[in-house]
Amino acid sequence: MTSNTSLSSVSLFFNTSVLTVIIVSVLWFIFYAIGFYRVAKKEEVKNVWLAWIPFVQFYLLGEIVQPKFKYKNTGIILLITQILIVIIPMFIRLNLVTFVIYLIFLLITYIYYQMVFNCFYKIVDPDKAFLYLVLGVLFPFMVPIWVLVLSNPKDNDQDYYGGY
């Protein structure tokens, strides 16, 4: 009887955890979509509707920052890295060597994303861009919320997204 009870508790915990991850992921997607859409529209980036397509919304982020970012093809790089992050563990058998290579790839991708988001923060709030970057590193789960909040234009500021 206790075996069934503990198994039932584990099952409930797992199901609740999976549901929580799905809900949070959907919310993050929506926050990013609204935020990227608003900023892309204000910055006059083409195809703002791409904000509503999973993975492709990061291509749009690259297009938003591209005029002010020092590396070229940012949108394509972000799109490819988003896809690879998901595909590599699904289709490549991870032994120790490939796992270490994958971790190095994730680290390089993470650093690149921080550079891109720093540029994004400079576009939407130049005075506090570094603060958002540091907080994003410390609390990465908050980044989609900041993207949404920062994309909301201020009433008293006509040139809210004027660059840096």
C-alpha cells in the first residue's frame, strides 16, 4: 500500500512539474512575442509577425539589433542556434566527448545571446542596459518579463526606442 502511495505521489509530482514547465514556456513565448513585436514595429523592422512563430521570434530579435550590433547575420545565427539547442540532444548520442562539446556550444551560445540582449536593452532603455544585462545573467527567468515591460512605450517619451 505504501508503495502505491509513494508511486502515486511521484507521478503527481512529475505531472505537476511537466504542466508547470509547459505553462511557463507558453507564457515566456507570449511575453517574448509581444515584446519583440512591439519593438520591431517601432524600429520599423520588416515582418514583425515573425514574433509569433516559435524559434523564429529570435530571428526577429536579431533583425531588431542588427543595425546596432557589431556582428552580421545575427537573426540567422540566433535562429540556427535555437534549433540546434533542441535538435542536438534529440538526434546525437551524447557520450562524454559530445556532451562536453555540446556544453561548450551552449556556453558560446549563452555569451552570444547576452551580447544580443545587451544591444536590445540599449535600444529600449539605454540608461539601464547594463543593469538589465547583469540582472538577466543572475535571474535569466526574468528576461521574457523585462522584454515585455521594456517594449511598452512610455507616454511622455516620443523617442523611446531611439537607439543609443
